[in-house]
Amino acid sequence: MLDLNLIRVFVAVMEEGTLTAAAARLNLTQPSVTHSVNRLRRATGDELFARSGRGVVPTRAARQLYAEVATMPAAADAAVASLADFEPAHAAATFRIAVTDLGQLVFLPRLVPALATTAPGCSLDVVQLDTTTAADLLAAGALDLAIASARPRGEVHALPLRRDRYVCIARRGRLGPGRPTAEDISRAARVVIRGSTGHTLIEDRMPPPAGGSVAVSSFSAIPALVAGTDLLAFVPEILLAEWFHAWDIEQWPLPYEDTDVTVHAYAAPRPPTSATAWFVPWAVDQLRDLGTTRHSTEGPNL
């Protein structure tokens, strides 16, 4: 692999015209510059400069190489500078966040317009959350932020966002007038949210799904499934205000203790870039004040 420092020296010699001037520009000694030019000559297999008086004259091979690599040192310096000093108002970064489709419904309407105002040149890349890989992707810098109600596997920095609770939903009239018991719920076919989404608080307490149950990897199909069948589902209450307007469903409190959950934003313990170091606390600040929706805890919400 070619050393970028050799390209940096080569570009300086091309632009300054002498080894001495190139050395002064780079704060190097002239022997160091000569050594670097000789290393690059051996790497390319071509003579790059011919002496002319006190300076040097580039060969045809040098001019061809310069046309290809002249911008590399400046581009590298600019990239490093952008990491060292992130200014959101003038930046053009892309931030990648991992959330479930539920998280997209809840958080993106707040986050997207706020980012457009604070960092208008920046973009969001939203990917589906997978709690089995999120920690590794955060550590590698492939993700800036993950939002989940269950902690991803691995070393992460957790920042609480909001509280919510899980409730049982069914089509209207499916469960009758009384509050469903744990036995009622365990015997019924249900919609199961796969564990990689991070929504396992209730499923972890349940027996294996009864016959006729359906496993899904997102929340978007749940209201239609529940409204049109005898399936039950266990979902965060924040969803229900919108669902009640569109679907003939009702909610019931779950017959378990502690159905509340804290949704967290997860980040790498050490931000890989200054852009990430800015984005994570900024995003958490935007999303923390989203209130918790509460409906009646007694009987169905009609």
C-alpha cells in the first residue's frame, strides 16, 4: 500500500519546483524529501524528476502521476479537519440511525425537521434495527445511533429517551367485557414480534405461541391483522392514538407486573468521529421530551 506521505512530498516538489522549497513547505529536511522522492521512484518504476540548475524538472511520468494524485493531500487534510472540528450549520455529513418501524413512526417526525433546521446540509440514513448486530455496527462507525427498548448485545453507551408501557390489543369485542387473564392471553393465538427488533418484554414472559399465531419483524401489519382476525398483540401504548382512528380495535392492560419499558438511544462508548460526537447528544436532546401517551388502565379504550 502506497504511503500518502510520499504523495504529499511528490505534490509539494511538483508545485514548488525545488527540493529545498518543498522541504520548507512540509517542514522537513531536504534529505528527507530526497529520500521520499527516491522511494516513490522505486515504487512507480519511473524516473520522476531531472535536475535543472538549482531545481528539478518533472518527467512525463511525473506529470501523468500528478494529474491523478494532485488533490489527494488536500482532500485528506479536509477530511481530517472535518473530523476534528464539526460545525453542523456548514457540514455535509450523513448520519445513520437504526430503529424499528415503530421507532420511525415515533421519532422521525421530530428528528427530521430538527436536523433540517440545525444542520441543513446533513442527511439521515435510516436502517432497520437489529439488536444482534447494532453494537458492532456502532463500534465500527457504521451506525451513529440505535434506538430500542431492549439493550443491543455488546458494549454500548445507553441514553434514556422516554418511558412507555405495553398493552394488549384485540379487535373490538374479541375479549368480551372482562379484563383478560394471563391464561386467556397465553391460550390465544397472537402476533409475535421477532426478538431482533428489541421488543421482547412481554414475549419473554409468555409460553410458546399457540397454534394460528403469526410472527412478524415489524409493527406496520399489526393493526390490520388484529382488526381482521382473532389474533392478540402486545404493543407499546404510544402507537394506539393513531391506530384507534384507523382500525376497529381496543386495548386492555396486561395481567403482568411491570409492563413499563424505557426506550434508550444507544451509541458507541467512544464516538468514532466528531460528527458522531455532536449528533448523538443533539439527537437525544431532540427526542427526550416526547411525552408518554397514557390511556385508561381499566378495561378497553373505547
